[in-house]
Amino acid sequence: MLVAFFVTYIDVSCSHSQKYTQIISDAERIADEHPDSALSLLAAVDPTGLTQDSIKAKYYYVLASAHDGQNHIALSDSMISFSNDYYRGKDLNRSIRSATLLASYKFRNGERGTALRMLDSLSSLSDVPDSLLIEPLRNRVSLGTYYGSNESRIKRLMAIDKDEDWHSHYKYLLYFDFLFSGKNDSALVVLDEIIGKTAQSGEKEMKFRYEYEKMGVLEELGRFAESISMADSLMNEPMGSSIKHYFYLWKSLAMLNMQNHIAATSELAKADSLATAISEDERGYFNSFAYVLHTVLDYQKTGKVSLIPLARINNSQRDNLFDAQHVRQEAAQRALESENQRLTIKAKSDRQTSLLIIIVLVALIVSGALIWYAINKKRKALEVLERNEILQKLVDESKSTQADSSVNEILRRAMLQQLGIIKMVAETPTEQNRDMLRKISSVENGTDKALVNWENVYDMIDNLYSGFYSRLHEQYGDILTEKEEQIIALMVAGFSTKEISVITGQTAATIYVRKSSIRKKLGVPEKEDIVAFLRQETED
């Protein structure tokens, strides 16, 4: 029953493992294109049931890939470090991919410097195919937009990446890099190229977005009138109606730079009025720009600078930062607690499995011992039965009235008569008979509790066969054991192997083994009779 339970337990565990492996593999195939569907598949996997490191590493690898495809992080993504450690040195592709995902997690979790250094290290690897370096480079230029120039990295991407769908995105990243590096003329050239391409492809929404970006570039280049004209044109388009407050904000900035403070104040008032209708979060972002303009305009009017509006924004941002840090710390703590809980459950499961294995092994050992005992007992019973049949045959022969005067029969009858007495006593195992059997078995204190007196047997062999035993013992006594000499003496007297086993108290198999040993010791050829060989050798 325990064995059946153990087999069932292993079968169920293997079944779960195979099921999880299949689910994770299916999710991996669709994670890049359909991350939502991949996450739905992975929801059926219980991480605490992943006992193999290979499956566990793949699970967290695919899970982080799907979250990265959604551009957000989850508590479980911290475990991508386990995948990264597992794949390092085993699978180059997954090693680089998991390291990239780990860097992305660290960046979103506030460790931006560490994340960018990791991506720089990955993208500078030598002896690695360019195709494996594309993703680390993409993440580096996307995450590091505001952290130094990425021009060389972007141009390298455009050279090694053959996916044309990404090239428009690389162009946009290059535009941003030029803009934040102060290369405004280059930024405008690249942006005009992008706008022209979206116009040709009919992507109206993207064209509107890039033209909105162009207003800011024109402002930076001092082309304020063009910026104002573009703002007036774009706010009248259908997509511009919902963000008019930003267009008035740009116009206010342009007017301020043109030293037209009255017009700048008027445009800013329009922007403030429209901003009252937007959400609170969006209004916070809007005010971070509007308050700067208010401060500058107030200074122009009063000659004083008030930091209260800016302090309000900064305090709000600081609170948001503290909240975000608290959330990250809490998330990290929950992730740690979750992992500790998983390890505790796993340890408990391992202990239970180990205990179950020990119990099953003990049960198997006990069962094996019982089976061995039963088989051995049955074997011994069969041997006893066989020995009794042979003994009965010997006794019957000893009672035979047929007169046979051969020397073999004379010796056999003498020994069989003694064996017949022993059998009759042994067949009735009373305490008195047992005592008699012990006395018979130790006659003259020289039989060593054997069924026969071997000294008498050896004398009879010598008398009947012209001193055969004495010559045998003299010539080979140093080589042969006492048991082997007994077997040879009985073979000379014409006893069969089974009869010899009964008389000597050994199994037939043991007699065969001892005969083989005799052949090897005396150098008797395999096909030659041992007795004939010895008679010839001892007579010579």
C-alpha cells in the first residue's frame, strides 16, 4: 500500500511538472507578441510547486518577459535574478535576455545608475552575435534618454538591427538625444524627416504628435512666430481640442521670449482656465510648467520672485517620491516574504517527501526481508524434503535382501545401516530421541557431530581400495580440505552427488562447487572422471 502511494505521489508530481513545463513553454512562445495572453497562461502555474531549478528559472524568465512587454514591473520580477544566475554560462541567449530584464527591473525600481551600467556592460560584450546585443542596446537608449548622449548607441542599433519597423523608433530616439544634447538644428532635421514619413504613410495621430514636438524645437531655436503659428493651427485640429491648455502654455512661453509680457499673461490665463477641467494628476503635471511662467511674469511685474508655487509643486513631487519609495520598499518586503514563504513550504514539502521515502524504503526493506525469509524457508523445506527422499532411498537400499558382494556395495551397506538408524531417530523428534541423535553424532568424539564416523570410513576405503585414502591424503593432504577429502572418499565408494550432500550435510549445489574446486586444485581435465584420474595418479 505504501509502495502504491509512493508511486502515485511520484506520478502526480511528474504530471504537475510536465503540465507546468508545457504551460511555461506555451507562454514563452507568445510572450513578446501577446504578453497579456502569456500572463493568463502563467496564472495557472503555482510557483511553490516548481521544484526543478530549470523549470523555476524558465517560469520567472517568461513572467518577467511578459511584464516587460506590458511596460511595467511586478513583485515577482525580482526573481529574474534567479533566472539570470541559472542561465549564466549555460544559455547565452537567455543569459543576456534575463540580464536585460533584470536591468529593466532595477531601473523601474529606482536603481537607475546600476541598471544603465549593467546595460552598458551587456552591449559591450565581445564575441557575441550582434543579434543578441540588439535588446540590451534598445533598453539602454530607451531607459537612458535623459542620462547622457546616446547618439553612438542609436546609430549602432540602426546599423545592426534589420527590423525596419524599429527604425522609425530609433529616429525618434535620435531626435530626443539631439534635443537634450543641445543639438537643436539636428533635432529639427530628424523630426522633419519623421513628420514627412508619417504624412506619407497616413499616420495622422503620429503626425500630430510629432508636429506638437516640433513646436518645442522651434521655441528652442528662437523661431517663436513659427511656434505660435503652429500652435494656432494644431489646436484647431480634432486631436488638439482636448489639449488646448498646453497650446496656450506654449504660446505664453513664446510671447514671454518675445518680451510681450501682456500677451504672455493673457495666453497663460487662458491655459489656466482650460486646465481646471482636467484631472488632478494631469493638472499637477501642467502646473509644473505653468508655475514657472507665473513666477517669471510676476517677477517682471513686481520685481520679486515667490517660491511658494514652486515649493507646492516640489513638495507634491517629494510626497509622490516618498510614496513611490514606500511602495517599492513594501513591494520588496512582500517579495522577500513571499520567497521566504515559498522556501519554507518547499522545505516542509522536501521534509515530508524525505520522510515518505524513508518510510517506503523501510517498508520495502521489511517486505524484501519477509519475502527472502519466506523464499529461503520454502527452499530449505524443499531441501529437507529432497534430503529425506534421498535418505529414504539410502535406507531402503540398506534393507535390500539382494546380495551384492562388490566392494562398493559392502561399504554402502555399512554406511547406510548407520544412516537408517539416524533417520528413524530423527523422524520422531522427541527430547529422548534428540539426545540419542546427539550421542550417535558424536561417537568416539571424533566425528565432529557428523552423521558418520569418517575415521572408520577412511579405514574402510583403505581396506577395500588398496590404501587409496592414505595415498590421497599423503599426496594431496596439503592441498585438499577435509570436506573435499570426504567427497572424494564417497565418490570412490560410488555415492551420487545428492547422496553425498545428505551424508555430508551439505547442499547439492555446494557439492558441485567443491567438485569444481577439486578439479582446479588437482589439475583434473574438465571431461575426465575425478576418481579415475586420482586412482591413476595415486597408483603411479
